[in-house]
Amino acid sequence: MTNASFYQDKEVLVTGGCGSIGSEIVRQLIGLGARIVKVFDNDEEGHFNLQHDLPSEKIRHLIGDVRSKQRLDFAMKNVDIIFHAAALKHVPLCEYNPFEALQTNVIGTQNALDSAREHNVKHFVFISTDKAVNPINTMGATKLLGEKLTLTADLGPTVTKFACVRFGNVLGSSGSVIPIFKRQIQKGGPVTLTSPHMTRFCMSLSEAVSLILRVPPIMQGKEIFILKMKALKVKDLADVLIEELAPKYGHASSSIVLKEIGIRPGEKLHESLMVADELPYLKLLDDMFVVQSKSNVPHFTEAVEEHHHGLAQGSFSSQHTLHLTKDEIRELLRKENLLN
């Protein structure tokens, strides 16, 4: 459960605050009594929509890009906590535009880190992804660099605590597969599937953000908080959506065909939540894992306590972890109102 009193009278900055995850962070922060929530995003239409969806005198809408250190400096004044969710995160687009991904996900992150340090922000939380684990695509590589930058940002004098949150797919988020499947079903198919064997970690948007908001009250700095997530077979997700939505759109479920199109450039068949080298430094909490990052740079090394929990890396692969059944997927989609 989130420590609601922690956020009362706090001023919080959310970069990428108009995105799926960012806007839900904003929504929950308002409910937790934050004094001011600054929504920092370069999406003008996103700001307009959020103003109407979530009208609040506590929200400040700041149009800006994390590529601009000067703009971040202006936004960072009097901020207690920053959730850094701004990123380019669509794998194929980042593959085709790698320099742009670098500018936002790496240089933009460094700008945010530098600004937070200079303005004595107390807590900095970097929102990462399972694609940062053994990355094979540009987006994952830039998010891995974002993690590395965050976890070494406390070198030298600073009052800011820095940590990362890493998780997999958020159901129904912008650019996720569910809206794509819905549009294809509405048109009568086909529903395109990269591979019938593909698996992914998944969780609901509200659940992911609730866990993200638990991090600042308990973070000590230099940790990676890895949210415990269930996994599913993407084909099972497609089957459930067809069964539930085809009749609503005037189609027989049996008439919607699945079309295998192959894995896209830079895409993995399965994802992992951590690498083998992180396992010895893993602590277990009820609903998340915590990896205490170990600094190992010239003239600066530190000992980090090792933990013996008997877990193998295979436990953190979407291929080998327990998969949701179709009925469990159906129930999760209903709970999140994703079957409308």
C-alpha cells in the first residue's frame, strides 16, 4: 500500500506526464494529496486532453522537452520528487530513428538528472523497462544507458536519492498491442500476430503506477525496483479479445483469423526482468524485487551485501514464469475496462 502521507504537501514533477504511465502517476498523486503536480511533456494535444480529463487546481501544465536542460531547470524549481517517464519507447520507430531515441532517452535523462542534482530534488525515480535487460534493440539499449546514468548520478556531493523502476508491458497503455488488436477486430480481421510462441510480462496500468509510487518512501538510492509481474502468451491475449469483442462489433468470433507476420526488427520472442549478474544482489519484497546496484568505477568501489535466495535467472523470463490462463486474462481485461 502506498504511503499516502508521504506525498502530502509535496511538489512533484512528472516528465512524460501526458503519456499512459505519466498521466496515471499524475492522477494518483492528486488522490494522495500532493500539493503541486507539474506535468512536463512536449505533447500539446496530450496536455489539452489531460486538462479536460483531470481538471485540478493542483496541476501545472508545462510544455517542454527533456532535450532542453534550460526548460527542465525552470520546471525543477521547488520540486521534491521527480518521476522521469519521458521516453521514446516504440521499438520499430526507435530502430529506424536511433539518433532521436538517443537524444530523448539518454541525453534527455542526463539533463533531468543534472537538473535534479542542481536543484536539490530529494527523490529521482527513473521509469525503465524489461527491454533494458540484455537489449537487442535501440530502445532497450537507450533505457539500459538511462539506468546506468541514474544509478551513478549520486557520485559526488548531492542530496538527491536516485533509483530505477523496471517492469514489462502495461496493458492498454499507448502503443500497446491491445488497441491494435481492437482496431483489427472491429474491421473484421485479420488479427496480426508476430509469433504464436511470443510471451510478455504484463500488469495493469493502475497496478504498475501504485507500485511505482511506493518507491520514493522506501528508496535508499542506487536501487533497481523490479515489479513482480505475471506473464501471458500474446496469442492467448488475442484469442480472448476476439472472443469478447468480435460479437460486439457485429462479427462471429470464428470469422476473425489470426495472421502470423513474424517478429519485427529488434523484437524478442521472450523478455527477462533481470540479468544473471543482478541475482546475488536481489532482495525479495512482497510485490517487488530490489537490486542494490554496485558501483565499480576507477578509484571508487563499494561492497554490496549478497543475498542467498535460491532463485535462478530462468525464474525471471516471460518464457518460463507462470502464464495467465485465458480466463485470468479475461478477468484482468474486465477489471481494467479493456473489453469495451
